[in-house]
Amino acid sequence: QLVKQSALPMLGMKYVFDFGEYCSSDQYYMQSTVDKHQDLGKLEDVEAFTSQDDSGLKALLSAVREPLRWIKQGDFEDYIKKIKQMIG
């Protein structure tokens, strides 16, 4: 629920090639975009972008992390053992 409520709107896709990048406002991966930019070399990465700068993302991450600072670190194996004991 937290992820859904705090997600930033996606503005488009960034295609990273050997020799440059191309940003598209289309929100879905498009093979036609890759084919159209073969002059930039081999496709290395595709990533969604939410804004022109990272300030919105940094603020969101900071707000999400803040409550987690106070959570006590636990032992995962111990947690699993306790669950198994509860189940029987």
C-alpha cells in the first residue's frame, strides 16, 4: 500500500546506448525506439524516469526511510524459528 500511495508518476523511458541516451515520453519499452537509434550503438539499459531532476525522488525516499530508522534490527533465522514454533 505504501508503495502505491507514494509512487511518483512516470514521465517516460530513458534508453541508454553505447554512445548516448534517448529519452521518450512513452511510458512503455518500445523496440521501435531502439531500432530507430541504432546509430547510438548497442542498447545498454532502459530505465523509467519520474522527473527531470531527482529532488522529488530524494524527498520521497527520505520520507519513507525516516520511520524505518527506529525499527530494531532482528535476526531473520530466529524470526523463522519462532514462526515455525507458533505453527507447530
